Amino acid sequence: MTLLKASSYEDVLVHQDHKQKINHLLPLNDRVLVRRLHDFDDEKQVKIADAYQPESNRGEVLAIGDKAVGVLEKGDRVLFSHYGAQEIEVDGEELVLVSIHDIWLRL
């Protein structure tokens, strides 16, 4: 859940416009668009034994390609591989494009 801190009505409009741009992105084939989560519930925390994990490999599904429909739903929280993820930037926000085969589990 993202907290919106707006100092004015214009800030709210900018946030809504940014959200609409992300909602119009549609991954192709078996790709899934994910927003990294840096804070998550301790109850559902899964620790991966790995020597080096520079960034969170947990995220929230924002959009799903046509060949991944039915496997995941928008809003699902997932654990994915670092190595199969392609980082992209949309209006200053860093997102991750991942193949459905590189998503390990739904949290």
C-alpha cells in the first residue's frame, strides 16, 4: 500500500496521472510487470539463502502479459529471481519486468 503525501490538489492529480500511465502498460507474452516492495509483512517473510542480495526480490504485480493470465492476478505479492528480472523506469519509478518462469511463489 502506497501512502500519498500531497501538499496540494495538483500533487494528487500528478499522482493519479502517473498511476494511469502505469496501468496502461501491458507486458507481452509471459512477462509480468512488478513494483519492488522494500517493506513487507513479517508474517509472510521468506528468507532466501543467498550470499549477495542487493535489492528486494519481492514485489507487487501491476500488469500481466496474455500468456501469464490465470496464473497471477494484479495486486498479487510475489517472490521473484534477481537474475531474470529486467529493470525499467516509468516516470521516475523503477519497475521490474519478469518472466512468469522467474516468479518463484505468491506471498
